[in-house]
Amino acid sequence: MTGPSSVGEVTLRLPAVLADLAGGQRRLVVAPAPRTVGELLDRVEAEQSAVVRRIRDETGALRRFVNVYVDGDDIRHLDGLETRLAAGSTVHVLPSVAGG
């Protein structure tokens, strides 16, 4: 991961609950840009394993109560972890909200 001045990067935005696991960082910049969401998570896991363990289960699948969006689109309606990323993409991770 690198700083925000890099070209060909992807930004991973984290909610506060996950930012706490990433040393308070709510924005992680990964460069060069990974090709897929799965590759993005693999690369982030190398430095922030606790964060990725909250996003993916032990099989590597997206956890049931975590939503991931690429440039505003839910990856569950795209190609899941194989969803393609472009340089400049923003990936948001949001926990599901349940009410009762």
C-alpha cells in the first residue's frame, strides 16, 4: 500500500468499526491498482489481516453481513470478489444494518 499521490491506485473505504482494526485509518490506498476486489483484499490482508478477516470468512468468501461496493455498485450484483477494478476505483465496505 502506498500514499495518496500514486497513480493507478484503488481506494478502500472502511467503516469506523473496521478502521479501528487498521490503526484508525478509514481510507487505504493500494497501488498499483489491483485487477479485482479479491486481489485488493489479498493485498490489504498482507498488511491489515484483522481488517480482511472481518470482510471475508475462513474460506475466502465475503461474509454474509458485509456489503462491498465498487464505485457505488454492490459486488453481489456484479461478479462478487471477481468484480473488476479500474485505476481510480473506490471500494466501500459497509456492515449490514438490521432493525427489529
